[in-house]
Amino acid sequence: MPRQEVTLDEVTAAATSLQDEGRDVSLDTVREVLGGGSAPTIHRHLAAWRGRAALAQAERDMADLIKAGEELEGERDELQAQLASVTIARDQALALSAEQTEDIERLRAELRDARQVATDALVGKAKDQLAIDGKDAQLADLRQQIERNVAASAALSDARLKAEMELVGAVTARDNFEADAKELRSKLDKSNAERIALRAELEALKASA
């Protein structure tokens, strides 16, 4: 009796087996696996199998693209959060720098006033000493006053130097924060560009499917 015509399920099973074995899927190889069959029928069933395989691959590709897009969305959100954090830190550094600048100006004014007071005191004491000849006690008092004024002037100088050093550190921190913010903005722009490209590929796959 002649062999009954092959079915779509038989052709599908044969083609899938050949594909899994890494062999070429063709009309001849499928007929060889099936042991015969009408060439037109096998060709028709084989075309249907290839269409299903292509559709399945397209669906897998689409799923991969959707997953990649979701990952990019997550990366973008993370970059935006980092950028917001760096921006807040930069603003805080700028505010601290402004406060330290005010402190430095205040210390400078106090130092000028202290120097003027010390100068006036030295002049006054010198005049008193010249008016009171031979007064050892007054001379000792004058010396102590000068030493106190010099110590006060040195303390103000130290405070001003410390404030200026802190200002330099704040400015450096501000510059670092701004550089970090610029780098994060660049990464965010790159992430958005990649997300747009993935969406375009996804739309193209949807259109071809």
C-alpha cells in the first residue's frame, strides 16, 4: 500500500529534530527522516513550520528588547537619583562656602579693629611712659599690655588662616560635585539614547510581526 500523506505534525517533528541535531533543514533531509512523502506537501508543511519558528524567534527577540528597555529605564532612574543627590550635595557645599566667606570677612574686620586697638594702646602707653620717667612698674604694665595685644592679634590671625583653609576645601568640594554632576548627566543622556534606539527596534519588530 502507498504511504499515507505526511501531516504537519510529522513534518514539524522531523524539522525540529534536524534543527536540534544541528543539521540542515530542507525538503530532502525532512523526506529522509520521514522515509518518504509528497514533495509539495512536505514543502507546504515545512514553510508553515519555518513561519512558526520565525514568529517564535521574533517573539523572543521582542521579549529581550522589552527586558533591555526595562533595564535601561531602571538605570536611567538610578542615574537621575544620583544626579539629584549630587546636586543637593553641591548646593550644600555652595551654601557652606558662602557662610565661610562671610565668616572670613567678619574675622578680617575684627582683625583690623584689633590691630587698630593694639596700635592705639601702644601709642598711648608709649606716651604715658615718656611722661613718667623712671617708673618701672608702669613699664612692666606696658610690656604686659603689649604682650596681650600681640597674643590677641596672633589668635585672630590663626582664626583667619583656619577659615581661609576651610574655604579652600569647600571650593574644592564644590568643584568635585559639579564634575560628578556633569558625568552623571552624560551617562543619563547616553542611557536615554540607548532606550530610544531599543524602542525603535521594538516598534520595527512589532511592525514586521
